[in-house]
Amino acid sequence: MKKFSTKHYFQLIAFLIILSTVPVIITGGLSYWQSSKAIVDYSNDEKKQNIYQIQTNVEQVLRYIDLSTTYFIRSAQTREFINQDMNASSFSEFHKLRKDLIHLQTIETGIEDIVLVSFENRWLINNNGLVNLDRDTYEQINTNYLSLSEKSVWLMEEADHIHLPNATKKSCSHYINLVKKLPILSSKPEGLISVIIPICELNEIMAQSNDSESFIILDENNQTIAHSNTEYMGDDGYIPNALFNEIDREELEGQFEYQINGTDFKISYQTSNYNNWTYISLVKLSDLHMRSSSIGWLTLTIVSILLIISLCIAFIGSKVLYRPVKKLKDVIYSTGEKHDISSETTNEFDLIETHIEKLLDQNHLLERRVQSQVTQLKQLFMIRLLQGKVTKSELPHKLKSFHYSQTWTWITVFSLKIDEIDQERFNSNDQDLILFAINNLIEDLIPTSERFTPVVINDTQSTIIITECDNEADYTHTINQKVKLIQSKVKELFHLSVSIGISTRFSDLEATNSGFRESKEALKYRLKMGESSIIFYENLNRRYSSVAPYPSAIKNKIFDAIKLSDKDQALTELTKFFDYLDRHDIHHQQLEIILSRFLYELYELKELLGASVEGFQSTDMITYYQNFRSIEAIHDWVINQIILPLIDNVDARDDSKNKKISDRMIRIIHSNYDKDISLDLIAAELHYNPNYLSSIFQKETGYSFSDYLLRYRLNKAKEWLTTTNMSVKEIAEKLKYNNSQNFIRSFRKMEGITPGKYRSQYKTKEA
């Protein structure tokens, strides 16, 4: 007992400790992580705001200078001064211009000097006054500033390298120079204006930043324009060029970490759209982490307190939870089963489980497991019963164990098939799912006392119906009522039509397999009856006393129309073919034979003509009509998928072929017009059907064979009448007329005069 209690008790304590402490530790860690992350994110956002503020302050000054300068040079007075020659007589104009330049500098923009240059008149004005440009100074300005591609540009230059005479006081080592070519809208510069600002001014603007952050401004060539708080970077304030290479100039802003002189920094940068300058902020990571350290200590303290409380609760709770287990164990031991307990039991729960297993009845457990699978077992039994695989000795036991009704008057088998899948709502692959849904619907519609378990076998849903009708009229009414209810509900819920085959009634359950075959046989007749058919097997004419012959004549007309590419005739004859099938009382087996034979002969015709029809490429497609649910659907399929594509293909292939045949017929006529020639003789020589040749000749020439032969012979007669002295009788004999009177009548019918008058009229003219 000691062994058990010690082991499980400490397992329970360990579980409660883990259950109570792990969430506390995870929550504390996540809280610290989230708070630290929030502080870092806040700091990052703060640095971005600082950069934005520095950029705004600097660019506000630069933009103001740019706009003021642009306004000054665009004024009419300035444009007029540029084109004037500054001499003693122009002192007043010079004074006004100088006054405007000084006014620009008086604004608090940090401008040290403004230089205005006229290239046409070779003079320069700045704070030192008016200077005439010599050749060297002019070339120097032209080389360094007029060669710039932009009309207006910001340059950073050293104080000693500004190529404008007396332009600076050299108050700073570097200057920012705004250079604008004049006039701005002209492609040929006539002068320029240069606004010179010392870098020191930008440093003063950036000096507003705090001591725990340093800012750098770079131009587009990574040259340092300004740098605030160099002491923050260390004694030397050195910034490696490799840092500038880390900046992605394609991105307008970004952040990354970088090490400078062994110290990790958080680098934030932002690129200006105004002049492509990059503003950089450098902050030590240690300064950022200092903010989160206080939160870390506070979190650690709170987590420690919660852990102590959790441990206390775990120890106390384990005793409380273990108390019922200890009582159960004591009860088991008190029953005297101590020696029956297996040595493999390692804790109290194994002991309790072993005791419970001995109390349970194994047969009862097995029965419960079978009951949990009763639905599947019922369906399996029904499938075996319909397939005739259940022995007579099995039936009483199965009916009893599955709680089926064992009293009935008649038994009937329903078999249901879906007529057509609604392609807009269902996929053809969904048929199995739809059948199972219908199967469940039938379970709900028909009470269990009136049926056995419905099942799905392949593409058919089958149900064994129980009736207790005493006469045939009640039986028929009951069956019809159930069938119509099923069809209406399927139509209402799934928007599908179904056909149902109904077997003959029987009383012995062993005859179920026969009834199943009858119901499936009845379903085969829906091909003629159409969709939503209700077919009683006993109403079918199965004696087949009248057998309709195969409609060969109609078939031949269809094939002739296809050969002649006559779509209208082919469709007309095909309609007659299916009307024939629908009109005669043909049982489904003979119907399948006629359709299979027709499609096979149609396939042979396709191969004979050498045509290609995409949906009719193999003999496997001959039985494809069995997938359709009505004669009308088969009729549409044959038209759209076989006949019309076949005619189009034959028509395309036979255009050149027909021309060659008609040309050969014409050559034969021209060579044998004075002989006994007929269409049958030409057909025999060319190995074609006379009717086929006649239609081709009519289509290609526009004349029938006899009309063309008659016209050609009469044209020959006109030629002989005007060029020879042959008598009318000789001409008639040579052209194979029975007598001269027939020739004269034919000639008069075509020309309107007799051969004699034609000769006298036209031979005289020729003479």
C-alpha cells in the first residue's frame, strides 16, 4: 500500500506543480517579451519620428531658399537686369538688384552669400559688389557649373573649391551650394545664380536632437553633409563607409543593426524625395535595452511570487485530490482481493482498472461493440441479400438480431437511378454522394416498419419494401404513393429527376435477389420512357412477339447525305431514324442492338472517309450512348458530337476531291461525246456510285450530267453546221441521235431555230 500511495501521490504533486508553474512561467516570459518588444517598437518609431523631424526642419529651410531664389530670378526686374551691361550708368539698377540679393540673405535661412552671374555681359554680383569676369574666371564658372545636366541642383563643396570669386567667408570647411541656370525655361543658359549656405547652419538645426542619439545627413554619393553629436559615437566620432553601403537606396526608409568600434548600434534611415539626401539616426542598442530592464525585474518579481503561491496550492491540492483515490484503494483491499492483484500493477489506477475489468462481462462488451456498428452491418446484410449471397439458414437469425419486421404480405424491391446530373449545381463525380444523400432521404421518408435498410450498390440505390395489402389494387396504390413521394422529395431537395424500377411482388425473402434483378431490368426501359419514369417489371412486354427490322434504308440515306456533305438531308433522315425507334414497340435489348449497330456502321463510314471526329475516335465510344437517360438525349449527342463534325470534316476534305472528279467527267464527255456515253458507264470507269457522281457534277458545274452532255453535243453541231458541208442527218447520226427529227427538236429547243436555218443564217455571215 505504501508503494502505491507514494508513487501516485508524488506523480500527482509533480503534475500539479507543472500544471500550475508552467503557465506562470510562460505568461511571465511572454509578458516580458511583449513589453520589451513594445518598448523597442516604440523606440524604433520614435527614432523614425526624430529622423522625420530633422528631415522636415532641414528641407523646410532648403525648400524655402529654393522657392525664394526661384521667385527672385523669375521676376521681370531680374530678367531685365541679366540682359543689361552693368556700368556706371546702370548704378541705380545695380543698387536695386543688390538690395534684393541682400534681402534674400537677411531672412533666417543661414545664407552666407548669393552670387548672380551674367554670361552674356560678363559680370558677377555678390556681397562684395559688382565684378567684371575675366576670361579665366568665365571659363572656370562655365566648366564647373554650366556643364551640370540639371537646371537646378544642390551641391556640397569645400570652402576652398567653390569656383566663384569672393563667394565665401570660409566660416565652415564645407558649404551647400544651390546652383540655378538662368533663365530656367531656356535651353541656352545666359547666366546663373548661386546660393551658398555653410554646413554649420545644418549642424545647428540638427543640434536639437538629444544626447543619446546621433544624426547624419548623406548626399546621393554617400558624402557626409552634416553630423550632429559626434561625441555620442566615441572619441573619434568615426563613421565607417561600410555602414553607408548597408543602406538600401531603393527603399525610402529602413532599419538595421550595425557594429561600430565594438559597439552595437540601431541604424534608422530615411531617403528624401526632394534632393535624394539620406537622413540617418544612430542609437546604441544598450540604451534601448536599458528601458526594458526595469520591466524585466518587475516581471521576475511577480513571477516568483506566483510560483511560490502555485507550489503551495499544488501541495495542498494534491492531498485533496488524492483522498478519493486512497478511499477506493482501501475499499478494494478490504474486499480480500489483495492476493489476486497482479504484480504488474504499478499504481492505484492500475489497481482500480484491473478490478473494474474483472467486473465487466466480456460478452456484454462484445455485444455493445456490435451494436455500435449495427448500421454498417445492416447495410452489408442487405447488399448480400440483394446479391443472393445469404443462405436460408441465416435469414431468421439476422432478422431477429437486426430487429427487422418478420411479418409481411408482400415484398417488393425498388431500384433508383439518377436521370441526369445538374452540371450547374453538381459535378459528375458527385453521383456517389448524391446517391448516399438520396439513400438517407429514403430512410427518413419511409418508416422502418415498412422497409428494410436502404443501400447503394454501384450507381443504383435499392430498397426492399414491406407491404401488408390484401388485394392488388391496395398494393399498387401503396407502391405508387411511395414512389411518387420519393421522386417529388428528390426533385424538391436536389433538383434532380430520378427513375425507379419496381420488381414483381413476392412473399419469400429468399427471392430478393430475383426481385433486385427485375428492378434493374425495369430501369433499362427508361431509355424509351424518358426521365422520371416509374417502371413496373410486370407491365413490361417481355415476350417480344414483334421485332422491328433494322432501318437499313434510312441508314443508307443518312450515310449518302454525309458523303455529299448535305447537313439538312442528314439531319432530316436522322430524325426519321430516331422517330422509327420511338414509333415501334422495341424492347430495350433490341433497341441497344440497333443503336450499337448504327453507331458501329457510322464509325466504319468515318474510317472509310478518312475523317477525324474528336468525340468519336475509337470503338469504345460506340457504347457511350448508354450513359444517356432518353432517346432525345442520344439523338442530340449523335447530331452534335458525330454527324455534324463528320460532315464538316468530310466537306473540308472533299472540296478538292470533288473538283478533280468533275474535271475527269468533263474530259470523258469531251473525248467521247460522239459515242454511246452515259452516267453509268462513267461511274463504272471511275469506280463511283452513279448517284454520288451525279450530285458532285451538279454541285461543281451547275448542270446535270445529261444537260451538260446535250449542250456540248449541240455546240459541236453548231460548229459543224457552220464549218462543214455535213448534212443534218449525218450530224444527228454522228452525235448518236436515234433519228434526225429528235436532233432537230433538241436543237430548236435550245437555239430557237432549226439546224438548217442556223446553217443558212450563220454560214452566210461567215462567208
